[in-house]
Amino acid sequence: MIVVIIILVLLALIGTPLFAVLGAGGLLASHSAELEPSILIIEIYRLASQPNLIAIPLFTFAGITLAAGDGTKRLIKLFNALLGWMPGGLAIVTIVSCSAFTAFTGASGVTIIALGALLYPMLEHAQYRQRFCLGLLTTSGSLGLLFPPSMAILLYGIVSGVSIDELFLSGMIPGLLLLFMLSIFSIYSAPKLNTPTHEFSMQRIISAIRECIWDILLPILIFTGIFGGFVTITEVAALTASYVLFLETVISKKIHLVKDLPHILIDTTTLVGSILIILGMAMGLTNLLIDSQIPMRLLAVVEQHIDSQLHFLLLLNLFLLIVGAMMDIFSAIVVVVPLIIPLAMRYHIDPVHLGIIFLANLEIGYMTPPVGINLFIASQRFKQPILTLFQATFPFLVIMLSWLLLITYIPSLTTWWKS
């Protein structure tokens, strides 16, 4: 049994599709427990009956449609008009633009590829050092995962059973805090880099707002719908997808229904399909592990060595940083979350607070070797070695680790809305 498990882990590490590894693990677990393998299919059916599941493909479609249109250029123009006059303004524009784009697309790779092509030449022209540009863009690719309508939060809510609305609320302050900390670092770095800024111009801002007015209405629609309690997550996802399609085909006319829409639908179904098949296999395997009382055995081991919430949170962060460095965020959510929730409940950690800690760790994992996806995508995009990119991101990584400690040990940053 142990030999087979080691083989499955090695297969996953060398690039075997994760759903195949999880499916094989589920079959192995069902055979060991002398259960019918059909229990895996039952879990897939249970997944399909989740009421919020439809929000994932709808938000994904909206994000890919925005990426296929000129949403990126409009977004950069708006934030550059609002923030570009500040010291380090273009770096702040990069941080804010990437976080907003990642929140909608749900994938850091799309952000680095789409915005990197536009922002990297702008940063170089503004005389930012190459190392700073590479570190900033590689880091910024994973920002925004705590903001609505982040697919990572949607998936975490479905797997854990925690309210998605509460997760969105709890992620706002930590997400804004990270943007603030990175912006302060950019402002501090600007004088050293001798970076120029454009003059503040209200006319420029008004012009950018006029051009982006339809884009500005989209987050207002999402925030008002979710936090105002007017619509459910599924309903606001449908409204968002319809709105974005109308915006890019009728208003901006950057997408042609016949020529471009089939490619967008293929990209959407490919991404969503890969997530759902992994999720289905993982939930079946996890259910078998729970039936085998694996979480309870882990809890017993942990309780023997850890006697305080503080120590548990420290160990949890170390564990999740390793997980984030080895697995992509979606795989980690479906595999690890069901196992750590019982442990966190034992130490009286708020489930919503746990969710933000979990996602924050995996957000950092995007830029840490050996499987930090941002490093690989940025390496391909900017034609730089992985080691060079990791060295460039190191100052940003230190800031993010400091941010992680703050949101871990100051729960009020995530549970502020409960007070």
C-alpha cells in the first residue's frame, strides 16, 4: 500500500494529470476499505448538485471575455490617470491593475501574459530597473485572489461549506492591506530608481473615466448584488457574464460573436472542466479518507505535540507554504481543505478566518519554488531564468510573508464585519 502511494505521489510530481492520480488514489482507498468504487461517482453527483457550482464557469467566462477584449488597456489607462502622478505611480498602477484583473480572470497566468505585455515596456520606459520590473510583475500576477469574484474563494466555499458571501467580505481588508504594503514599498523604491511621473490632471482622469464607465459599473454591480443581498452568487455570476458579453460585443465591439466567441467558450470549458474533474475525484477520495477517520488520527497526533492555538497557526502556515510551493491553488483547495478543517475547529479557529489564511498562503505559493506557477509563466513571458525571477521577487516575498503573519495573528482583520 505504502509503495503504491509513493508511486502515485511521484507520478503527480512529474506531471501526471492530477485527476488521474486522485482517481487512482480513490480506487485504491475504496479497495482497501472494501467499499464499492461507485462511491466516487456518488461524490461527483453530489458535486454537481452544489447550488453555487454554476458560478465558477460563469465568472470564468466573464474573465476570459474581458481578457480577450480591450479590458486590459482600458483598465491600465484608468488606474494610470488616477495613480500615475504619485511617486512610484506606475508601479502602483501595475499592482492595482493586476489585482483587479486577477480577481475577474481567477488565474495569475492570464494576468502575467495579458498585462505583462503592456506593463513591462511601460515600466522599462519609465526607467525602472529590470530586476524591480520582473519582481513586480511576477508578484502582481497572484494579487486579487481575495477579491470578488475570485474563483479561488468560490471553490474554497464549495469545498469547505463556508459561506461564500462571508469569505468575500473577510477577504476585503486583508487584500487591500497587501496592496497598501506593496504600494508603500513601490513609493519607497521610486526615488532610488529616479522614476518620472506625469502631472496630476483632472482632465485626464475624467477622460479615462468616460472611456471606462461601462467597466467601472461592473464591480459596482457585483459588490452591490452580493453585499446588498439583492441576488445570490449564482445570479450575480449570470449577470456578470451577460454584462461582460454585452460590453465587449456591443459597446466596445472588440469581440465578434461568430469569429471570437467559440474560442472564448473553448478556453472557458477547458479551464473549468479541468477544475471540475479534479474537484470530483478529490471529493471522492477525501470522503473515503474521512470514512477511514484519517482527519481524526491527524488530530490525535497534533494534540499530542501542540497545546495552543498560536503554535497550531504557526505550524499551519509552514505546512500551507510547503503545499503552495508544491501544488497549484485549485488542487490544494480540494485536496487539503477537508483535512485541515477538523484540526482548525479543535483549536477554535473561525472557519472564515481559516479560509483567508489558507488562500493567503497559497497566494504566496504562486511565487515560491519548486512549483511556483508565477515563476514558470513569467520565465516564459519575459525569457528569464527561474532563479533570476525568484531573486527579483524576494523583496516582495518578504513583504507578503509579513502580511501573512499580520492576518494570521490579528483575526479582526478578517472577522471585522462580525463585530
